[in-house]
Amino acid sequence: MSTGVSPGWEAAADLVVIGGGVAGLTASRAASLRGLRVLTLSKGGPTDTSTQYAQGGIAVVAPHGDSVDSHVHDTVAAGAGLCAVDAVRSIVEGGQAAVDALTDLGAVFDLGRDGRISRTREGGHSTRRIIHAGGDATGAEIQRALNQAGLPVLFGAAAEQIITGPKGVCGVVVLSDQGIGVIHAPAVLLATGGLGQLYALSTNPPGATADGIALGLWAGATVADLEFVQFHPTVLYTPGGVGRRPLISEAVRGEGAILLDTEGNSPTEGVHSRGDLAPRDVVSRAIAVRMRALGTEHVYLDARSIDGFAQRFPTITASCLAAGIDPGTELIPVAPAAHYQCGGIVTDIHGRTGVPGLYAAGEVARTGLHGANRLASNSLLEGLVVGERAGVAAVERCDTPAEVTEIPVRGVERADRTVVQRVMTAHASVVRDGAGLAGALKQLDDVVSPHDPRGAGALSVTETADAALTLTARVLLLAALARTESRGCHTRSDHPDSRPEFRRSIPVRLNGDGVPEYAQLPTP
Ligand code: FAD
Ligand code: SIN
């Protein structure tokens, strides 16, 4: 092997799945059931995933008083003109089968008094269609069921670089406790989750460092819709808190809680016909605007009217009590925080990217389901449905010979993570403007270290994550600058209206020098 780095170990597989959350494990299982030799990697432990923390539930069409058309309609309305409607319909239609498969694996969903699966409501949904588990511990139940499905996962193993050859993907460079290794494989699935760690405050776990975006871009994939970062409206506020912050699920508002500003008024009144249960971008923006107007760092959620709050929302109750707040008798201080990346690596509804053999599913992928703003609880749905399909699609690569003969050395740039977080939080949060976005790009230019001569594939896990965050920040800022309008999660105070000519995605890829440039959407 001609190489810039020296692998200490080698392995071979038909499919390498990068990520042990809902999308990765669902894909891994689907491919294994079809006889593929699958190697699944997770840079963290079994519960170091966003999946583990999901609260509200899974959006899936209810058997009565609901329809695929209605779920599609709500999704497209929330997506503010950028959803790919065919993809939306296809994924929504796959919901019930995906939930049935999870139930077969042993996942247990909450039942109502009538013995049927209980359904709650969240922002942007026209009906109660969100199924949940353990009250507000839906993600933990899904993760438990998938973790116990008997799939072998290499924990503490971080993918550093995807290797491609003339026939597309041929392997992955991995850093594990055995050192640097190479897995020869004709198919790789990115299921690496989100980018919450781009911001100082996020609901995401520490591992949500956008690795998959960078791995995909470095391998030649195209990303789109990265400017649409969803800020969850109600994240527990504690003075001086940073890093991962506890979420107060939208289902709390679905069950009757209301938002109040620090003067006791509703921040959403007159903003949207659905008030506090408007789509998430609308509520976050209304809160951000009210906080700015009043000069406060939070608003309140009043959940005191909800009977049996602690039984219905045990996880949230524990987080509030740990912060010294009793949600049964006190107002909960909340503020928006980074929650979800609506865009990502461009794929079809089977997870195929434009790079032969490279697949993506879950939060890292952009299928067109979410458009400019994801509808609540559509993410677990997408991870389940597209994860399964991507695992099946990878069968098409089984006969492609794959051998890594060379690990190309390509320098990557990195900035200090805390600086990236500071810049992004100041200039690319709920409300942005052109001067701030351009200034943020300039600040990144000023602080990045020169291209690391060791290249991707020879960095520590933290260095790879920092490089991923730096590249993702740059691409996000570029797209946000180019989008001189407001749409969905992207609010420009200098361009407050939506513009018809921007009713399209802004794809970005790397040019031959590794510099991001605007691109066309690929046909996977
Ligand atoms: P994750 O579950 O985040 O898994 C990512 C995996 O990739 C991890 O195993 C990680 O270790 C691994 N990884 C990352 N980089 C590398 C690398 N370089 N090498 C190897 N492994 C790597 N959505 C809903 O639909 N309903 C909800 O109620 C809901 N509530 C939420 C509440 C919270 C607090 C949060 C944070 C999110 C919530 N979401 C919800 C969103 C949803 O949970 C996530 O979008 C979804 O779980 C992401 O799944 P995933 O499989 O794509 O990634
Ligand atoms: C929540 O429970 O409010 C989060 C749901 C989601 O992100 O889809």
C-alpha cells in the first residue's frame, strides 16, 4: 500500500457503517439480514448519540383522523418551500413499517387508557400523531432496542477519511484504540448525526461535531441546505450554562404548557395561527425577538396546568429538579439552542450520494424531507426509513472489488473549537445578517491553522472533529451569505422576506484545491 500514513491494522467488509445511532444501526441490521459483512463504527459508546436523547417521539400517520396526505402537508408547510415532495411522501409512507420493525425488535411504545398506542402533538402538526416511549424517553428506548439487536459495533473507533478509487468508494481510514487502521470496503454509510457542537449551546451530545459532513465533502460528495440550522425554542436555561443543555420537549406544549416572556406576555401571540404550537422556526424566532426586545436571556414555559407532569415527562422533570426548578409549581426558564441540521450530504431516498459506494442516512443526510425547517419528530422517522433503505441499497456494491492501495495525503485546516463556537453563536444563530456572516468567515480565516501537512487520516479524534467543525462552519456561512432572503430556519434581518428566486437549495462541494464552491445538485 502506497500511503502517507502507516496503518497498524487492516480489515475488510462489504459495508462500513459509520455511526451507532438510529440511522446507522437500522442500516447495519438491514444489510446484515441480507448477508452483507457489515462493520459498524462508533467513535463514542453505545449511548453517545443524539438518538439516545430524543424526547418527543416519532411522527407516524395515526390510524384514525389522520392520513399520509395530512402528514405530507404539514411537513411541506414547515419546510417553507424547499421540501422535495416526492421524498417527503415516500418517507412518510414508510413510517408504520419502520415502527413495526422497531416493535418487533422489542421497542415498547406508550399506550393510552384505551390500550392503543398513545399519540401526542408537537409544533406544526395538525393532529396528534407522535408516538412516544417512557413518557419523554423515546430515543433511549429506540437506542436500547437497537443496541440489543445483536449487531457487532466497534466502539471508540473514529472514521477519519473515506478513500475513493476509480470505481468509487474503496475503504475507510479509522482511528481506534488499536491505532490507525484501514478497512477495505466498496460501500460506506455515513450515519454520523448532527452539528450541534458548532454552537456554544446545543441539545446535542459532545460527539455531534459534523464529522460526516466533512468526511463526505472530502470524498467528493455535495451538501445542501446547511444554512438551515434548527434552534429548538425550549431548551432549559441556567445562567452561564454551556455545552449540551437539557431539552424541554415540544410535547410539553403539545400537552398544554404555554410560553410567557419575563413580563408575563405571550411571545407568539399574533405571530402565527397555531400560537405556541407553530412550526419550530416560527416559535424560536418569536422568542429570540422578544428576548432581544426585553434584554433578557430567556423566556418561561408554564407547565403547571399539566396533571401528572412528572409521570408523563420523567426525564424533563429530573433535568428541571437538578437545576432547582419544580415544573409542577414553578415556571421553567427556557431559551432557543442549536438542535438539528436540516441540510446535509445530498442523497436520494435510498441514501445514495453522488459518489458511487458512498451512502448517508439520518441527520447527516439531506434527502429533501426537511426543506428549510424540519417538522418535529420527523427525524427519527427519517433515520428509521432511510437507514433501512440505505442498508438494502448497499447490496448493489457487493460485487465491486475494493482495495485501498493508497491513502492520499490531503491537508486540512482547523480552528480552535471554542473560537468556532463563539463565532457561529454570535453570527449564525436564529437571526443573522450579511455583515455578521461575512465577518464570521473573515474571523475563521484569521484563526485557522495552516493546512495540516499530516492530512486527514493522521489526526487525533479531536483534531478530526475540529477540522470537521471548521469546514462545516465555512460551508454553512457561505450558504447563509448567498441566501439573501429569510426562509424557514434561516432568518436574515437585512433580508426579512422570502424571495421566489431562492425557492431552491444551495448545494456546495469542494473544488480540486479543497476549497468550498457552489455546485449543482448531483443525480445520485
Ligand atoms: P446519532 O443518533 O447522533 O448517532 C451518530 C453516531 O455517529 C454516534 O454513534 C456517533 O458516535 C457516531 N459518529 C459520529 N462521528 C463519527 C466518526 N467520525 N466516526 C465514527 N463514529 C462517528 N428527533 C425526533 O424525530 N423526535 C424527537 O423526539 C427528537 N428529540 C430530540 C431530542 C434531543 C435532545 C436531540 C439532541 C435530538 C432530538 N431529535 C428528535 C433529533 C434526533 O434524535 C436525531 O436527529 C437522530 O437521533 C439522529 O440520529 P442519527 O442516527 O443520524 O445520529
Ligand atoms: C422535542 O421533543 O421537542 C424534540 C422533537 C424533535 O426534535 O423532533
